[in-house]
Amino acid sequence: KNFELYLNGQKFTEIRHDEVLSFEIPEGKYRLQAKMDWCGSQPLDLEFKEGELRKIEITGFIFSKQLFPAAVITLIIYMAVYFHFDINSLFLASLLMFFFGYLIYFMTFGRNNYLRLIERA
């Protein structure tokens, strides 16, 4: 998915995963924010000076590539144990609640923490 970048509340550009872009921005104070669908980042306040070079990195939802498959595998194991052995595993149920709770948090209340803007030296 592409990320949309907003500068002072106005859509500035789009950037793809692993893409590097370069821009010349006039001197001044700015507020940068990234968005992807309904999720986004916290705003990053920046002050640019003449001839200054700044590097900003956009990172996504931490552990997203590992968390969803782990949740699905845990669900399959839980269902197999529950239906085949008639055992309701509190550990697996708790693990499932953690995985899906973490995912749901970033889709709802934590949606503006889904992406992070990090200034690099």
C-alpha cells in the first residue's frame, strides 16, 4: 500500500514501500503526518532552515508481518485441541486474545500510532 504524506494538513505526496523520495521545502515550520487508509501516524513537527538536509523514515505497524500469521496458527491449534481432544486451553485462549486485541487496538484506538515518522541523522 502507498502511504500518503500530509504537510500542514494538506496532502503533499504519496510514497510506496521501500521508496526513497527527495524534496526541496521552503524554510519554515511544518507539521508532517503519514496516512494509510484510516490509519496514520502522530504528527512530526519540523523546522526547516535554508540549505538544511533532513531524513525522515516512515515505519509501519511493528510486528505486523509476524503477528497475523502467529494469530492464525494459534487459532488453528486452539480449534484442533478444542474439537479433537475436547480440551479448552486457557493458555491458547489467552494468547489468541492478546494477538487479536493487539491487532484490534491498532485498527481502532491506536490507529494514529499505526505508522511512525522517525527523523534520522
